[in-house]
Amino acid sequence: MTTIDLRTEIKEFLSSRRARITPERAGLPAYGGNRRVKGLRREEVALLAGVSVDYYVRMERGSLAGASDGVLDSLAAALHLDEAERDHLFHLARRSGTPGGPRRRRAATTVRPALQQVLDAVTDAPAWICNGRYDVLATNRLARALYLPVLADTRRPANTARFVYLDPEAANTFFVDYDRIVRDVAAKLRMEAGRNPHDEELFALVGELSTRSELFRQRWASQDVQLHRSGRKRLHHPVVGRLDLDVESMELPAEPGLLLTVYTAPAGTATADGLALLASWAAGQERPATGIRAPS
């Protein structure tokens, strides 16, 4: 896999979203109990979206070229799409409309020295920068200590998705909510695929994960998408134990495609004490001069 098959992506995304909506949920009468399709029929989606059946059938067959924002909004409402799914639909439509148009620039694999300086200036919280492929591109010292199990892989850049799916025993130990992480990572990778369908390295990663992980194949086939957002992450660190962390993920406007993530904990909590202990431990480890390496 080197690029996204846009028509197939549109077809599978729309049909999967249609399949999960029952007539009752959509506010439609369900006549009889012997429906041959799971979820809504195409004509029911067309009715709810205010378009002709023929037009919706063309869209679900993979043709979103020329669809107006109003039509896309109506379709999103008919299918009960959440914010991430709506954004994904619009990304697919825009790419469908310009198959030979300009491509997004290649996802970054390095960061500017000034960004590394920003990370290093954050001394009381783990902070790092990644791209949409989950490549860990730069970290501060506390992040290197926190992500010790992920960075144990000698391959660079380290990649959280590979850790989650290709080292499931270690990942299941590290992430308290491993099942949720498994869902989230695949969903965010698919979201990135819709945004950047020509990222060959992204699809090389998807191909690698699909070949080596049945769990990833199952999650990728779900067609779920998700935005990078703030939230909470619970970890079991090999040095300091359980950490319940608040996560803030921020896009970097000057560096399209890069995300800055910072983990914090309220003062006076066990997790804040754990981070302080981790910082003390990390200070005693060899600090690499360049690159990202796990503490020894």
C-alpha cells in the first residue's frame, strides 16, 4: 500500500456509517422486521440528506467530486457523523474533487532546533512532538523517561503505533487502557490518511501494521476516525508505577502536520509526586546530546 484508493475509502466509509444507523435512531418508521440490509437503506439516507437516490448512490460508490458544503453537511447530519467523521468526509470530498491537484507536503521527520529548545525549557512536564504517523520526533528529558518502553525500540524515529500493535505485551502493560488506545491509534491514523492520502511513509506504516498485526487489521477495517484532542491517559511506568495524566495536544501552526503534546497532573496528587520522582530519576541518567534515545 503506497497511497489511498480514494473511491474505495469513500465507499467503505459511507457504507459503514450507514450500516450503524437504525431507522428508529434516524426517526424513520421501520416497516416489518425482515430488512435485508444492516442499518439504513440508501434511499433512506437520500431522503434524510435531501438528495436524489441516484445522487447518493453515486456518492457511496466513491464519487464526492463537486459535492457542495451544504450537501456534505446534510449527509453528515443524516448519518449522525461526529466532528471527526464530518471532518473526514470533507477531507475525502476535497481530495475527490482535485485528484490531480496539489499534494500536502511530506510529513516532517525532524524538528527545528528552536522547537527542541522549547521542549527543553519545559522541565516539570513530559513534552514531545510527533507527526500524524505517530513518529516521535523530539522530546524533553522527562518525556524520554516517561516513554521509556516506547523508546526501547532502536528503530528511529520511534513510533507509538508500532509499539501499540507490534509489541502488544509491553504496550498492554504500559497503557492501563490498552483497548481504548488500540482503537484510538488506528482511528487517528485513518484520519491522517484522509487528510494526506499521498503520504507514502504513512501507507508503508499501515501496510506494515496490517501485515503483522491482526488486531490492527480489525481496527483499520472499522473505518473509525478520531481527532487528536486533549484528554486523560493512564500509564503504568516501569520505574515509578501508576500515572494518571492530563494530556494536551496542540497543532503547531508554523509546522503543519506536527503536534506538541504535554502531560501534566494536578499539584498534590499521587501522579504529580510520581512525575517529580520520575524527573529525579531521569536527572540521574545520561542525557543524550543529540537524537532521541531512551535513558539507560
